[in-house]
Amino acid sequence: MDHFLYRDGALFAEDVAVAEIAAAVGTPFYVYSTATLLRHFRLFDEALAGMDHLVCYAMKANSNQAVLQTLAQAGAGMDVVSAGEYLRAKAAGVPGERIVFSGVGKTAAEIRLALEGGIRQFNVESEPEMVVLDATARSLGVVAPITIRVNPDVDAKTHAKIATGKSENKFGIPIARAREVYRMAAGMPGLDVVGIDVHIGSQLTDLAPFEQAYHKVAELTEALRADGHNIRRLDLGGGLGIPYERSNAAPPLPTDYGAMVKRTLGHLGCEIEIEPGRLIAGNAGLMVSEVIYVKSGEGRDFLILDGAMNDLIRPAMYDAWHDIVPVIEPEAGGEQAPIDIVGPVCESGDTFAKQRMMPPLVAGDLVAFRSAGAYGAVMSSEYNSRALIPEVMVKDDQFAVIRPRPTFDEMINRDTIPPWL
Ligand SMILES: *Cc1c(COP(=O)(O)O)cnc(C)c1O
């Protein structure tokens, strides 16, 4: 559920008309709903009630400071994957003991930064990383809390670019080798092994792959405890999918997910961490764009928007579907026709949807891409020297720009000219 609904024939973000925001900031832009962000965070928090737990928002999904502060004030921890994300989390007021550091290629400098600034745990992904972490911690005279990310070799049944739990993926250590690697970690004085980490992929629409992976984690917990490790924390990753296409069957809800976690892992008495990103931010955002032209081609028509692949790359990158709706509510049962919805960038990949059934639209009309709050703004670029589009946050009847559109001068002046020119 989100808070983007039609009211009297016009699309609203909470209690603000989307057209009013467009008039104030210009198109294209992203708009996020505070109520939706908080609702999704609380759904997860409540789904794990009864177990000692922490919901660590995977901030790579949307790392705007306003989004982070909204969630941090509600009690969220953060899952970070870089020094930049770590510093963003800190800047949003998240204490180190609520930040977990994931990622397959943490540098020594990133590790040092987090050890000095405070960290809940590192999710270690390889033996060489373990060696660097141990050495860095000892050089600082501290002990680094770690989990080891295991690769359970399960098929997440999602898009290949966001599947991470098969043995061919670069992530984690093979679960078959886990006991050996844990033994190695236990021998390193700079490390404190606190638990196990697993993350099998993103946009999962079925609980079965999670359940398979978590059964393996349960078995591994018992085995590691038998080996003498004090396994007390399980980080179960993120990955629960969202309904991008309204007409499709809805993916499982956080409550179903929470019940499954209790069923498969509850008996172990571990503290549970989860790292949802997409499910918290995805449906909390729209990308709003204006129709520039309606162009008739041979056998097909094109809706040319002022938004493009540089603003929202998911369709080009993951063949992703976004529901695209007019900001003025179309008549129920009114006329619809197939049309290709594209941006102005000079690439055929700059296509948001092919032969999408849409009501009649004309130049100047506004459309909204639904479910654009996660992996939207954060993956945008200035390709074609198109300025990064602004981000706006809504709370009840208020809205505020939370990242302004840069001016062209700002863009140009970011480059520096070498002395020989
Ligand atoms: C990307 C990622 C997440 C978040 O995944 P979502 O599908 O957005 O929930 C969580 N943990 C790790 C380690 C990740 O890489």
C-alpha cells in the first residue's frame, strides 16, 4: 500500500497534488511519501516482534539524507556498502551500533573509517577481507565484530543481475566451506565472530528461496555452535520484492516473511537483523515526467517524455516494469491504445515501456512512474548532460525539495581544465 492516490480526478502524494509539486519544481522529479516509508519500516519491525531484532534499511535503495533521517528517527538501523554510505548514515544521526557494513570489496580505508566511527558489525565476504579487517582492527587496538556472509547456493528466481545467492555469484563464501573459514576467523585476535550473514538477491516474489536459505543458516548455526563459536546474531539480508505491476499477483507481505523467519530460525534464540531496501523505499516514490511530444511512427506511436534512462535506469538495466499513470485520472473504462513510452536520450535502450496500453495523452500532460522510490534517484546520472532531477519529500499536506536540480553552470563548473588548455 502507498499514499499516492487519485482524489477528485487528480493524483496526490499524501495530501499534496502532484501537479502542484510539478508547477513548483519543474519536471521531471522524484517525490517520496513519508507515510509510506514509515509504514513499510514499521511493517517489518512488527513482523519480527517477539524476536530480538533490528531492521537495517539497505540505504543503497535510496540514500537521500531526508529519507535516512525519516527512517533513523523511527528507529531503523542502516546497512551500508561504502564509506560514502557510512558517512551518510552517520550524518542522518544513525549511531555506529546501528550500522552494519556489507559489500564484497571493502577497502582498508573504509574499514578503518567504520572502526574509528563505530560499527555494529562487518559482514565479511572473503578470507582476504578477513585478514585486512583483523590487521586494521589490531592496528587501532580494537576488536571488530563480524558475521561471515555465506553463499547458500540457492536460486532466488529473480533477474540475473540481482541474484546473489548462487555459487557462480561473487558474493559471500560457499556455505560448504563455512566451518573452515569460521575456524580461521576465531583464530584472529582482531575479530569477534558474532554471527552469520546471508543475502540471496533482490526483488524476490516468493518466500521459498528465502526459506531454503534460512534452513541452511539454521543448520550452520548448530554446526558452528558445536564447533565452539558463540553464534548469537543472524543477518538475513534483504530482497523481499514489491508489486511493480498492479495487475500481477502480489508478492508475500512482510508479515508472511516474519512468520517464516520465526518458523525457520526462531528456536535458535539469535538476534535477527534484516536489510530490506526496495520494500521500504520502492513504493514510497514516484518519478513524475511531462509529455514533450506524441510522435506517430510506422505501425506504432511514441510518447516522448522529458524523463529518460539517466533519471530512471531500471527498465533499461533490468527490463523492469513500472506502472505509468496519468496525473489526471483517466475516465474509468475510457479509451486506451498501445504506445511506446520513451525518453529523449540517444539510445534505443531509452525506452520505459513498449506497446503499453495508455489513455490518450497530449504534449504537456504529466505522467507518474509508480514504485520508483528504490534504485531510482540513486542510480541516476547526468548522461547526455541532463541535470540530476530533483527529489521532493511529502509529509501530510507539506512538501519540500530534498535535493535541488543543479543549474547547468554548476554542472559545467564541476569539471576543471588542465593548465595546458
Ligand atoms: C542490495 C542489498 C540489500 C537490499 O536488497 P533489497 O532487495 O533492496 O531489499 C540488502 N543486503 C545486501 C547485502 C544487499 O546487497
